[in-house]
Amino acid sequence: MALDDILERIRKAEEAAGRSPGSTRLIAVSKVQPLDRIEAVLDQGHRLFGENRVQEAAGKWPDFRDRYDGIELHLIGPLQSNKLRQAVELFEAIQSLDRPKLARKLADLAQERGACPRLMIQVNTGEEPQKAGIMPADADAFIAQCRDMDLPVEGLMCIPPLEEEPSLHFALLSKIAARNGLPELSMGMSADFERAVAQGATYVRVGSAIFGERDYG
Ligand SMILES: *Cc1c(COP(=O)(O)O)cnc(C)c1O
């Protein structure tokens, strides 16, 4: 099975990097995938999943949660302010915190609810204008700002530019996390997760290599 293959490749990459087995967690990215493929992965015992749209996640995960215990769901796509309330109720973790306005609204909601999902800050390591994420030069100040608001920021996330060597971006993300004392690094997808493990990823986000190609048709 594809899931077992990916888990095995992660273990090998951990070993090659001298890291302890299990120090990288696999997020199965289930966006756009048919329900039966997700169910097959749940039936194999996997419980950690990523979705990149709030609406789509709201349509399928409440039902899966009724049927399977211990599901952990991470939001890995852009978050609009008007979807924030729904997002904090749906997700155990939000990896796409990327701007001060969103941080402020999250802090208000956290106070109101007395709870907040775990958070990761998305960094636009390639400084691509069309891509979400805080710019690397602004990351330290933004992390400090989030901490001042008592937000539970655990780490950083990035999506490197398509045409560039991802390892350089993984290394940059790792450096920013280290100097800010943040333990979690979410980086690496189907094409490059082993390189991300080599650079210290604690989460890799793998979709098509587990579920097959996404059919947007
Ligand atoms: C879709 C997606 C992934 C998974 O991509 P694959 O190439 O299918 O592994 C990972 N991270 C984010 C943010 C995504 O949107």
C-alpha cells in the first residue's frame, strides 16, 4: 500500500539523517480526494490528515470523526477571516497563520472560547508575490507579536517555489525556527518529503503519493 511505502521511506530518511524513528509525522493531504480513498487510509489506522479548504473539510470530516476515533486534522491552506470561526472549531492545528490581522482575530477568538488550535506560521521562503506567507525578513517580528498575544505558535510551515531546489528553502525555514525556539517544522510534499526529513521536518504533508493524483475535473 502507498501509505506503508511512504511511512517506510520516511523512516529510512530519518535514519539516513541520524534522526530518531518517528520524529517526523506524516500528514496525509486528503483535499479533493474521493471519500473511499480517505476511508481506505483511515481503515489502515492512519489518523493525521491535512485539508486546504475550510468549506471542503467541513463537508467530510465531521462524519469521519463520528466513525473513527483520534482523528487529527490540520488546515494547510489559506485562511480567510470570515472562515476563522468555523476553522477553529474544525481543526486541531492551523498551519497557515500568515498575517497580523488574522493573528489578532485568532487571539480574540481564543479568549472568547478559552481554547485555540495549535498554530504554525506560514513563511513565504521564496518571497513569491502570488503566494501566502509572511516574508522571511518579517518572520521574527511576527513570531514575537503572536507570542505577545499568547497564541500557541509551535512552528513554521513553507511551500517552496516549484522550480527551485526545495532543500534551500527547508534550510531557511529551519534556521528561522531555530533562532526563535520553535520546535515544529512542516515542510516537504510528495516530490520532496525525504529532502525535508533530511533538513529536520517534524511534519511532512503528502497527498498524491498516498492517495493518487487529484482529479479536479
Ligand atoms: C496539496 C498540498 C500538499 C500535498 O501535495 P502533494 O504534492 O499531493 O503531496 C502539501 N501541502 C499543501 C499546502 C498543499 O496544498
